[in-house]
Amino acid sequence: MSADVIELHPAAARPQTAIERDSRPLLRLLTCGSVDDGKSTLIGRLLHDTGSLTEDQLAALPALSARHGTRGDELDYALLLDGLSAEREQGITIDVAYRYFGTAARAFIVADSPGHAEYTRNMVTAATHCELAVLLVDARAGLSQQTCRHACIAALLGIRQLVLAVNKMDRVGFEHAVFARIQRQFEGFAASLGFSDVQAIPLCAIDGDNLVQASVRMPWYRGPTLLQHLESVPTGAPTERAAVLPVGWVCRPDAEFRGHAGLLQGGALERGQDVTVLPSGQRSRVRGLWLGERSLQRAEAGQSVLVQLEDEIDASRGDVLVAEGAGVECSDQFEADIVWLSEQPMLPGRPYRIQLGSAHAQATLAQPKFRLNVETLERLAARTLQVNEIGRANLALDRALPFAPYTELPELGGGILIDPLTQQTVGAVMLRHALRRAGNLHWQALDIDRAARALQKGQRPAVLWLTGLSGAGKSTLANAIERRLHALGRHSMLLDGDNVRHGLNRDLGFTDADRVENIRRVAEVAKLMTEAGLICLISFISPFRSERGFARGLFGAGEFFEVFVDAPLNIAEGRDPKGLYAKARRGELDNFTGISSPYEPPETPDLHLRTDQTDPETLAEQVIAHLRAAGVLQPEA
């Protein structure tokens, strides 16, 4: 898996730390906000003033401050968290830094997230398992776009308690009016996001004002210090619910034992308890429970356990064991909130891989219903989402997965979208609900199936997908191939890119998003053609490997043949039968493949045909020979 793939719930994959096993109440909190607002400094000073630093850390801080600090001869507490050399050199936070500390009243896990927009994915990672967010604001600058974006993301990820930490009050002369103005501006914004508890605190983190001790320089503030507030807020203990166990690993040490391991969510699970395996719906009973090597009668939520069932059920990674009343459903269509994290825009219709808990599937996004203006919370019309934008869209999976709404069970409602070609995480997904139509659609059984239709025609259905630059000779070659098929008495249908755009796809332009939708539609039409038993020829530029891969995935083995119709750009441009290259060169035609829009040639096509070296009739005969060798033109036994 690529290093760029993030997990939405990293806490679910690691063993408990000593502080998590502590008997004191535990609060997981996040520091977020715009760059240079003082997040690392705040946490470093908080660790220092609560006596949470080791002797080695205290001893090393002066040397670090002298070498990398930004405060002259004074200690730079931010360096306690900026662990990467790049962070220390640039004076910024890149990765998420986790710190553990405690007081007599409570234990804390604090995540320091980066403020730069390009590291928003790290902020999403940090926020997913936090109960409270400390949102920093520079008193001089007030609310920024990144401040508002982080507040929106925190709200989407289920954080309901927030501290508005107005930092660097020393830079504005500790003026009450500055603090009051920022507090007033944020109140309405926070209410719209659904935060249930917002505490505004004026700070000078570098000097420790209102962190652990009340500030003598801001006598007008009568509220709690940051530490006092963190010690007193409710810990947000999860609502008791039925047990849910996403299967992360199947244990088969020998033929006599099968166990299912995972992090138990929701409520407790006991030996003898009835459970259902989703999505299969098979039922069984818990025979045994283990925590490590220790046998249990009862397992509690938050424990990583191994469950043995009484029946030999084929449950694997991605399946979920649920007790009655767990509120977990299965669906393949959802409405979801999305935070887009890739520099490449979201392309509706393009297949992505979704990781939902321990399960994965192929996901296709519809055009966004809206994108959110993070400063005004206005819902804006959108055809796509750009990097760091937040929006809402429907998505369809290629198979049903167990899920619960993110607000009810984040472990089964929060996922990530991964580009299948680059393996990079491109989006974070929070499922809202299943689409009602998903439960109303069922496959209709037909008396005459594709095999019967193909047998009647004496051929195997197949798709010949001709891809290449404009002017490479796709249409000419496709015509020649279909003439050969017709002469052989075969039943075919040719779908040409220009012809289809006159009807089915006349509403689409030539942006990347429209090209993706163009190919998605024609691929689905080709699938229907093969259901009719036809040999379907597709003559489309189809510039992106991802969409051609999606098309191939709709068909079974030996049914899809990718034909790369290849000609050098100068040859294709020289033919220019429609005058399109000339317009593109003059800047009169945007998004033209090969000039202002990329073409991704096939890496392993089934046939690679050079139209600048061989005439179309000879190439057509090569294609027919290939179909014969593949058994497409032979009657089924």
C-alpha cells in the first residue's frame, strides 16, 4: 500500500497505550487551525507547564531552540512536537504529532495537526478519533479560510465540543475588544455547524497565559484556563449499543480452528451470544472469545478480540459480525459528505476504490449535489470538487457493504477514496445514509439470457475497444473490421464517438469530467450490446487508462479486447480530417487530446496496431484472426 494512503481510524489498528489503559477518564483532543497560529507552541508549553516532559526532553530543548528556534535566546516549545527535520527547518508542522499526558483529574491524547492547506489530509486523519477540537486563531488575523475549513471538517467528523483559542493576544496588546470581536464572529458560524459546546479562551501560548495558570495580563477574562476546561468537559462516553465486530483477520492455525479477529465496537460481546455475519446474513453463536492468549467470558467495546463461532461460516476480512439491534445495514448506494484531498479534481463517473472499515469495493461518484463555502457555509452548485473542498454527493459501489451512518458508528461510516492507478488517497468520505432506491432495485430474471442469444448467432459476445488519438484511424479501422464481420455473417454493432455524441451523449462537453462520463455511458451501452449476444465495436479516443480499466471490469474473461490504434502525433495531426488540430493549435479548441489535454496510451493492450505502417484492410484481417484465436467467432459448444 502506498505511503500516501491514509487511514480514517488509525486508533482502531494499534494496541492500547498505557495512558489508554489508565483508570482516569480519557479525553482525545485535536489542535487545528491555520498555519503559524501557534498549535505546536500551545501543546509544547502545555506539556511543559503540566510537568509532562521527561528530563531528557527538558535537557535537549535549549540546544534545539538555539539550533532551530525562532525566539532568539528563549525556549521554542514548538520544537517539542516538530519531530521531522523538514518541520524544524521550515518551522511548520507537516505530519500529525501525537502526545500523551495527564493530570490528577484526567488523561489526554492530543493530536497536533498541520495548518497548511496541502496537508489537510493529515488534519482529517487526526480528527477522526477525537472528541474535542482546540481551534486556534491568530488574534491579529482573525478567522481565516483555513480556520473555517478545519472547523467544518471537525464538525463533519463528529466532533461536537470545541475550544476557540484566540492566541497571540500579546501581539494585540491583550485588548478585550479584539477577543470579543473574534468570539462574536465565530458564534453564529459554530452554531450552524452543530457544535454543542464552544468555549472561547484568550491565550498567549508562548508565555503560558491562560494555559495552566490564569493570565494577570488579561484580568478582564473570568473564564477557565485551557487546562481547567479540558479537565472538566464531559468525556463523551459512547452510547451503549449492540456489539459490532469488523473482521480484520481470519485466524486458521490448523484445520480444526477458525477465528475472526477485530476491534470490538459498540457494546459488549459474550460467549453464547447470537450474531449475524454481514453482508451474507448467515447466523451463528459465539463459541469462544480471546484477548491475546486469555480466554474471556465477555469482551468489552474497544478490545481487540478473537471470536470463534459455533458454525463453519465463511466470513472473511471486510465482513462484520453484529449482535441483534446493532443498526448495521448493507447497501451499495449512499449519500455522503466528502472532503477532497487530491490535487487532481474529483471526476464524477470515474471508478475509485473505497476503503470502509476493513472492507473495500469499487466506488463511482455522481456529480456533487453541492460544495460548501467554508467561510459562509453557503451551498454552491458544483460539477466537481477541487483539492480541500467539501461537498456532498451520491456514490455507487460495485457490491453491497455493511455500514452505519458516520454520526452513529464512525468505524463503519467513515472511509477513504483511493485512486486505483496511483494508490494515493484522494478523498475522505462520511456516509450519511443509504439511498432508498438501492433497496427498491432488483435483478429481473429473464427466460432468454445472453448465452441463448449468442448461441443463436453462432458467436461469443465480445467488445473490441479501439482507442487512440484523433486522426489515428480508429473509425476507418472499425469500419473495415465490421465489414469483415458482416461478410462472415456475424452480428455486430459499431459505436463511434462522434455518432454517440449526437444523441446519447449530446449533453457532454470535453472537460475531463465530461470525458469520464462519456466513457462510462458508452461502456454500459456496450455491456447491454453483449447481453444481446453482439460483437460490439467501440471507436472512442477514451484518453484515460482509468476509464478504459472501468470498461474492462464490466466484462468477463475473454470478452473485452483493448485495441491501441497507434499513430505518431505528427501523422495524426497531418491527417486532421476535421480540422480540429489546427483549431487547437490556434487556441480555438480547449481540452483537445494530444494538444491541451493528455492521452494515456494503453500499457498492455490486447492488440497494438500501427496505422502509419500498415493499411486498414490488413490490420482488420489481423483483428479478425485475433478474434478467431480467442474463440469469439466460433459457436459455443
